[in-house]
Amino acid sequence: MFFQSLNAYFTSAQDVIYALIHPSEPQAKPPPPPPRPAPSTWNPLESLWSMIYSPQATSTPPTSTQPKPPQDGAPTEVKPVIETITSNPPSLFALIIGINEYKTPEIANLSGAVGDAKAIKSYLETSLGVPATQIQTLYDSEATRDAIVQALRTLKTDPRIEKGDPILIFYSGHGGTGKTPAGWEAGSSEIQILLSHDAGCEDKGRRICGIPDRTMGVLLEQIAKEKGNNITVIFDCCHSGSLTRSERARLVRGVKIKFEIPSDLDKDILGGHRGAAVQEKYLQSRLSSHVLLAACGEKEYAREGITDDRGEFTLALLNTLASVGADKVTYTDLIQRLPNLVDQNPQCVGHNQGRVLFNSKAPDQRRQLYVVRVDNGICILEAGAAHGITKGATFDVYKDRDCVTGGTPLATLTALEPPGPFSTLLSGDMPAIDTQAVALQTGAGAEEDLLIYLELDPKLEPVFLALAEEIKGNKIGQQQIGIVKEDRISTAHLGIASENDKIVFNILNPLVTKYGFKRIPFQLNPVVDDIRRVLRAAGHFNWHLRRTGESQFLQKHVKFEFTKLKDSDDGDEDDEDEDGNGCAPDGPNLIEEGVIDIVVNDDDIYGMKISNTSSKPLYVSVFYFDNSDLSITSYFQPPASGSKVDPPLLPYQSLTIGYGAGGTQPLSYSLGKERPIDVGFIKVFTSTEQVDLSAVPQASPFPRNNRGVGPPKVKPPRKQWNTTLITVVQRKQSPS
């Protein structure tokens, strides 16, 4: 058998992968593999070697940033991590259109539309990791009417796009309105039109009309029919108004079409749709094929800024995405998070506006944007351990937020020393900046690594292949994943094994396993992308679960209670703790020595009280970490704002979750039918300064089910932060 011969050379999965990553090292490179085994066996070495170093691959193997294995029996002085493993490129495909220059003098040129389009492209590539081959661009003279229509049709037929893959269509340029052609049941006397570069020109005796809303709607329906309705459409243009400069000297992206639009326009596209009623306008509420983000309301103007050549909507959109991440907000949330724009109110419409952006299939790589200031030649990052910054983290420094999505970084700096609670000293070639700039995190510190134990099992071929693809990508800025040997399994955070031709994930956290809960109750088919998604989620989950604050003051002055709640109908009418949702505490504090042990009843609801016994106002964020599916649910977070946020936990007062003035719904828990126990953690982050932890929550990487956490039915030092971890044990019956 091949595995018998393999074990003569390697004793663990770590040895196999290390040998593949460092083929030039004589001590690491294995002897030539034996002859190819029969189809019933599997050769991980040969499979990975051919995948990573095939003739089609780059001639230079990836260079590891991890330490080499010890030689001559020398002890290992670093943790058992062997190679950086990065995110798989998302399956997002995009068509990006930007038009500054129009062919006819009847349509005045713009200044910032192409810049907007290029900034969107840069965001997709740098923040979401979308390969350039999956992004089609049409700028200025490239964006003719025929080219735009053909590009839209290509999205429908592209064999690389599978049904359900996210598709983004972005347009920045002039929008227009024109008289509704005879026979078009548009529901209005005017239709809306995207103006192509050659709109208004004549071709073969006919006027080129741009792309009417009716045509766009049919094209989007056709794409959705073939590729699914995970389509995002973003228009930074307006639909009416004259092309003039306003009193604020801001260019308006809209024109009034003066020429007649023929009634037989686009008959080859519309086909059987010609006689039917069509969507009245882009901005209407019955969109099922896509979600639309529009720069302004129907009667408003989309404008370019006074001091920069950029669309105000696109600039605000990208800055907000850089702040919160694409996989952490819904379309509606994103629009609501945008800063106020003068004289224009961005719109979000569509049946699926409640979805997370791109239906969570293009996860943001969790890169964070922070303020950097220079003080006496020292570069200080205004974020520290409380934000999750670690020693070894790297940052690209930009002049300002506007440069992040399209500019070149001024410098790359590194946190060479352990960070303080709320600030970090950065080292490197000092950038040529003024007193303040912004930094984008591009690399994680070593503390954030996810360590996994992977058995040397031929049935785990998909896992090895997933690792090989990640290593071959050789990207930067991602959390590292290390493989530990069997003698170091106690240091691992997650175990991966094979059982009945399925991939299973073993829980290795002793705070969980001591209750007899040792395996995530999901099994995956051996699909590489699914495995990769779990690894990324596990890394995020374990890091935020592990990191801790050490403020003795906050430990002393912040108290926690977790109680059952009763409905007002069952209690006293004069109960002073009762609130607007009709619930009040019922019974004792269920936290005993940091553990909540409950017998699950679907009818039971719970609440939590956090009390501040100090004279300092405090900031609080509360999350539930579900070991069953690696999800992180937000129980409470302060409001998000670009300015100062009022602390939610005032001196000598309390904050309630699930009842009282906290404004959240009661907490509930449930168990699957075949599961006698579950273990999760409530983690509370407290600090004396505002800390934005909106990047912490994440959805489960596993298929959804109906179990788990119910939705929310001495003078102190100047700056401190702390964490409190409360174990939640859920049982079907009381322990003996």
C-alpha cells in the first residue's frame, strides 16, 4: 500500500506539506515517489506536488515565511506553523462601466465617473480578492451601447459563472430621461436611460439612444434566469435634470433626452416582452432579479464633489465598505450607514435587500481601517489590543480615506512591539504624511494563527488539495493556518478527520470538551471550497474567542447577571424591572463560577444585566460564540458612528439585554433532536474608550439548521479594556 511506503518518509501531514513547500532543501525533499498506485489508493505527495509545481505553475515555488524544521535534533523554538494559508478568490464576477467623455457635444463631459469605476475595481481586487480576470471594464470610448449590451449578455453565457455566484454591475456616468415611446407601457410619460459613450450620435441613419430601463430590466432578468438572482446593480447617476452646474459648482450626472426614442428600439432583446407591461423605473419595489443601489432618489441629482473628481455616492459607499466589510452588512444596512450627502438620498430597492452583500459569497478579508498619527516622528496607530491588533501585524499607510480604494500606499509599517490597549507603535520607513493619515491592515500577527491537527488519511485528499490551492495562491494579508504534529495536538484549535466519506471537525478546546461536546455536528462532503470556508471562519472564531484583556479594575467593577425572564401577564403589574417587551427577571442569577448550565425548554427566555459599580462610563459589546457552527452572534453593540459615541454603560448604572432599556429581544436557546448537549460562550468586551467591534460577528460557514441560539426574542487607570467569558451549557435534562 502507498501509505505504508509514505510513512517511511513522513510521520505527519505537516511533514508532507513542508516537503512540498521547500523542495529545494535536501533534508525536506522526499525521495522520488513510488510508481502511481492503483485508482483505489491515493498518493497525497504526488497529487500535491503535481498541483503546486506542475509545468503550468510558476517555475519558482512559493517561499514560506515560516521557520524551517529543526536540524540535527535542535529543539524548535517557535510554534508549529508551517505556511501561510490564504483566502480562496471569491466567485464574484463584475462588469464595471465608467464614462467621463461623451462623443456628442450635446452631452457635456464629466470628471469623476472613470475614477469611480477604477476605485470600484480596486476595491474588488484589494479588499475582496477578486481576480482581474473576473472583472470586465468599459471606460469612456470603450463603453459604447453595443459594447455594454454585449458585456451584459456575456454575463448570462459565461461558463465560469455558476448559478448563485455573485454578479456586480456598476455604472458611473450620465443618466437621462426621455419621452416614453409609443406602445411602451412604462407606467409614466418618461423612461430612464443609461447614456453610453456614443449616445446621441447617429449610426446608419438611426440615433443611438443609450440603454433604456426597459432593456436593462430584461437583460437582468435573462442573467438571473441563467445565473441566479445574486445580482447587485450600482448606479452612480441620476435620471432627470439638466446638465448644468449647481450653486455649489458640483457636476450633475443627468441629462434630458431631446431626441425621439423609436418604439422598435431593442426589439431583438425585448422579444416577447414588447407587448407586456414593464418595470416602471429602476427605483421601484418589485425587483426580484437583482438588488439596486442608486445614488439618489428619482427626482434628485447625483453629483460630483467640489474639491475632488469623484462621485459623492461612490466615494461614500467605498469608505463605508472599507469601514464595516462587505460580508457584515445587508444592502439596507449599507445604505443606512452612508454619511449624509447634500441634496441626494441614496436608495436601496429589491426583494433581497435584506441579504448580506453579494449573499455572503464574496467575504471581505476582514481588513480594518484605522487612523494613524505622527507625534515627534513616531507613527502611532489609534487602535490596540482591544481592537485585536497583535505584534507582527502589518499596515499600509495612505494619505487619507479617499486614497485607500485607488491610491498607492505611502508606506508599509509593522507592529514590532506588543500593542497598548488602544494604540500601537508602528515601525518602518516613516511615510511622508502630515500629522494624520489612515492605515489599512494587510497582515495578521502570529497570535492570530489557527492551528489545526490534520490526520495523514487518504480520505482527506480534498483537505490537502484545499491547502495546496491556498499555498499556491501565495497572497498576503491573510490569517495564517498552521498544521501541528500529533505530539503537539494539545496546542491545536481544530481537528479535521474523515468519517464515512465525510469531512468532520473535532473540537479541541478543553473548556468545551470537558462537558462531553467534542465534535461540530456538521459533516461536509469533500468539496474544496466548503472546507476552505470553514477554515477561514474557524480562524476568525478562535482568535476572537481566545484574545483577552487583563484589567483588574474592570474585573472588579463590572458585574454580570443572567436570569430567566417572565412575561408581564405572569408577574406583578408593578414590577419596576418590566419593560416595553413585557418581560422582567424571574429567578436567581444563573451564572455560577463563570458557567450558565440550563436545561433547554423552547418556551424559556432569558435576559442579561451588566452593572457598572465604578465612577467611569464604559463601552460594552456582547457576543455569543456558538461552538456548534462557528457563528458569532451579536447580543449588544454600541451604535456605529464616524464620530464620538456615547458610552452605553454609565457610572453606577446597568445595561440590560433582552429586557429593560436595552431595547433588545429576549434570548432563547434550543437543541437539535439528536443532540443531548451544546456548549457556547457569551463574551463581553468592556473598555473605557470606544472600540469598534462590528467586524467580530460572523455567520456560520455550515448549512443552516433550526437549532442553537435564538435571535434576540482605587482610581482606575486612564485607559483600560477587559473581556469576560461565560460558558453556556445547554442540556436536554439535568445532570445526575
